[in-house]
Amino acid sequence: MDLTLIDSGPLVALIDSNDNHHERAKALLLDELRGWTTTTACMTEAFYFLGRSSGYAGQAALWRLINLKVVLVAALADSDLESSESYMERFRDVPCDFADASLLALAERTGARRVITLDRHFYAYRIGDEFLDVSP
């Protein structure tokens, strides 16, 4: 099974019907409903933005996706933290925040190369010399 990583933006857009990307996220994500993998850093972002936009109702919807194993939350290893720091430095001009860097570190460790994100700057990120398959 190929691992697909998911950033916080598509998760927020899927749940928040007022999000500008809601319809696009719905079309993409509901079409291939499966266990996407993310990091605790991305979950923190998603819970924060959902709390601001729709309160606990939005956060509860994200918890349902986690509890149903639609979204899998990968624990970061110590080596992922080191890699995250390295990615944040390497791509500091893009920019690269901790959530993005944690996905890059997880991609590096697991071999995953597909990332579902709404962030255009993900196209600039590379694992070694290898670009990621970025959707949508």
C-alpha cells in the first residue's frame, strides 16, 4: 500500500463548509476515502483552524475522521525532529513551517512521496533531489 500524506489545509477545507477550498477538498478526498497519514503538527494546525472557524463542532468532525481511521496520525521519531529542523533551514526561503517540515520528515522516513495539500509552496520541497507528488 502506498502511503499518502495529508496536510492540515485539506482536512480543514473538507470539514469547514465556509472554507474557500471546501468543494475541491470534498471532491478530492471523498472520492478516495482512505487512511491518509498526517503528523501531530498538522493535526495541531487543523484543530486550531477548525476551532476558530467552527468551534468544537469542526474539531469533533476531525476527531471522527481519526477515530474511523480515515486519518492516521503518525508519531514523530527523534530522527524526524532532527530532519524537520533541517528541512525548515533548507527551505527557509519558501517558507517551511514545522507542520510542513514534519510531513517532509515523515516522507523521508517512510518513502511516501504523495502529499495532499493546498499549499502551493509544497511544489518547491524535495526529499533529497526528488520532488513530491503533490495533489490536488
